[in-house]
Amino acid sequence: MANHEPVAIDSRDMRVQYTRLPPTDVVADDASRFAFDLWQAKRAGRLMPARADFDPLELKPILPQLILIDVITDPPDFRYRLAGTLSRDLRGVEITGQSVLALVPAQHGVMLWNDLCEMQRECQPQYVQVSVITRAGEPLSYRVLRLPLSSDGKTLDMVMVVQDHGNALPLLRKYFDEARSGGR
């Protein structure tokens, strides 16, 4: 499978920043720690576990925070297969079936696309702190854990994502509402 190509980022919009953190730092959020430990156990010595290795019942504690992204090859895309209720509540729209490039604000989608292109090449977990500046100039941040999945143990074909919004959730909802209404 050919790798997807990164997309140019508009450097004029620096209100969104992605900061990489070591995946071993996943300790602050119970859902992220749960997902990372489960992913490690399911890997069982392989580069990546498969989606089929996970019993939906064992994912129940993190379902609201869980997102699954399919890696599409023709044409190249990363599409949301499943988005937990917290994602819909946060963004105010259903993202299931959409490309990550359809995210609003657009800078989020482009940065996510590029990170997923890197994951496709390296097949390693990503732990990211997403920092945003609201229209009022207020800084907000949240953390996202992305875990690579593979049906054959070698080729990335899905990404499991768990989000930790911490105590910023109400303000992040407002941020995404403003973005959807054209305020960003």
C-alpha cells in the first residue's frame, strides 16, 4: 500500500498547535491509560494489533471517548468509522463517515491528516497535546492518544483514538461552535 502524502499547512493560522508527547507519558487520563495498556496487551509482540483483537465489550469503559479512523487507499483518505458520543457533543456535528480533512476548523483536519501520514509510515502510537487559542484569546488544550491497528500486523489500516479534554470541555465546545459558525 502506498503511503498518503502530507498536506501543506497554512502557517498564517498558528492558533492551533500540536505538541508530541511520549506515549509512555499517558498517565493523566484513565481512558487513555486504559486504551494504551489494552493496545499493548493486544499487540502480543507484533508491531500493531488488529481491530478484530478487541472485544467491543472490553472497550465499553471508553466508548464515549473512542474514535476509529479507517485508512482508505483508493483514493487516499483517512475517514471516521466511529466517533463516540463525546466527539459529537464536543464538535456539535456527527463526523462518522467524513474525511479528517472535513474537520472544522480546517487547520485541525490538516494537522491530523499529516500526523496520520506519519503514523502510516512509522506505525507507532502518537500522544498529542492539542493547544488552541479561542477568538477571545484564551488558550485551551486537550490530549489525544492515537493507536495504530493492522489486520495483517504490518500495514496500518485503522487508527484507534482516545481524547482527554480534562476540565476544558465546556470551553472547547464553545471554540468548536464558533468555528462551525464561521467565527474562526
